[in-house]
Amino acid sequence: MRRGGQRIRSAPSTLEPAPLVPEPEPLDAPPQREALRTEFEFELPRGYIDESGTLHRRGKMRLATARDELLPLRDIRVKENPAYLSVVLLGRVITELGTLGPANDQIVEKMFAADLAFLQDFYRQVNAEGHTRASVVCPHCEQPFDVELGGSRLGES
């Protein structure tokens, strides 16, 4: 095409072929992810004594779900006495207690007060922080260290 006697050339192409993207190198092993731990072992300080007189101290507690925390709020016993919430909630999340299998609120309400307090603390530790370790400081040498709360007896470290 001509304009005023000049020939117009098309501009040289600035498009260059896209560089080839190298394929990702296969990994020898997939990255190791820490599996989500959903169940935690414990040992009661006193223990639950069933109707036959058998003492049950070891058990397992699973992580609580939103449903576990919401459903007890409908329970008439919790509405009448909000302190009963922990009994119903613990009855839902204790998956094993000695040879009894899963616990329920009737079992939890028959536990000794020291065991109930232990389980309430254990529940908070497991569900709030996701593990049963706590950082503490030695009162003598003032050195920090971690202790495992799950499966230990009160007073032991």
C-alpha cells in the first residue's frame, strides 16, 4: 500500500516463541505432612469404678466437632444447670474408657471430681491447642521444657 509515494512496511514481529517451561522434576518421595491427630490417650488420676467393681483408668478422647459443642446446649439438663455442659460434652468425645468402650454422660457423672477436673483440662488442651504438650519452666534452674499431659498421672512429669 502506498501513501504519498512511500511504501509502508509492516512492523517486524516482536512476538518470540514462548520459552519452553521445563516439566517439574519428579520427587523421589512425596513431601511428608504430619497427619492430623484426632484421638488422644489419657490416664485418669483416680479412675472410674463400674458396677462390677472394675477400675478403668486409661481411655481415649477424640477432637470435638462443632456439633459436639452445640447439641448439648439443647439438653434440658444443661439448660437447667449450665455446669452440666461439660458432663454431656465429655460423654460425647470419650471414645474409650478401659474395657467399657465409649463413655456417655451417665458414666461421666459418676466419675470422681478429680477425674472430671482432669478430663475438663485435657479437653481444653486437646481442642484449643491441638496437642497435649505444655511448655513449662523449671522452678529451680528456670530452664524451659515441654511436658506431655496426655497419658500421665497428676504430679508426674
